[in-house]
Amino acid sequence: MKLAQNGLVLSMAAETGAPNITWAVACMRTGVLLGQPNLASATEQIENLAATLPEVFGTVDLGWLERIASQLDSEPGEHPCGEVLLLSESHVHVIEPLKRHRGVALLAVSSAANAVGLVLSQVHAQVAALEREE
């Protein structure tokens, strides 16, 4: 695992057995990256994903995922929908809103489209680490 100097971005190296994932943290209202990805090859993908944030989250209340979960008979806070997952034949894109940092989301891009479970596991671990930070 490799952290960027600003601590907001990391890449999981393929040699660890984990999928190669590039991370960045961004403002959900503006789409501005709050840290730069350290893998130049994925910078454009992260920037493009961040650019979608105002369209996805800018016009709605940020609690909409939890309200959707309650409509699906989940107890609020029990297992709320936590992420937006975008799949293509070649990539997995994840937008994971941070609960302790309202209005901020972890963005993840991986070319491991055949390993969605492993990608989500790594995303959830990174979110937990970010949520522990102040």
C-alpha cells in the first residue's frame, strides 16, 4: 500500500495480491479533488469521476442514499446504501460518501472489473481508515 504525501490518496500495489486501485478524496458539491492521485495513468479517470459529483450529489440532499435504504425496508443506520458503484467491461468506479466528513467522498478507480468484491473490500477498508482520522 502506498500513501501519497498528502495522505488523501493511495494505490494498492498489485504485488500485495490486492487489485490495483487508485484513490482520491473529493468534494461532492463541486467535484474538486482534495488530493491528487499518485498514479499518473489513472489521474484522468479520477478527475472525470470527480467531475460527475456535482451532477450526482449537487442537486439533492446528501442523505438520499439512507432514505432509499429505508424505502427498501432497512432500518435507518443499520445497513444504509453507502456507495455508488459504476461498472464497465474494463473498470470499476466507486463513489463512497464519508459519514464523518459530510460533503466529501472517497473516489476509487480500478481496472479489476472482474474482482468487484475485492475492490469494494479495499474501498471499505480505506473509508474506515479515513473515518478514524480527524
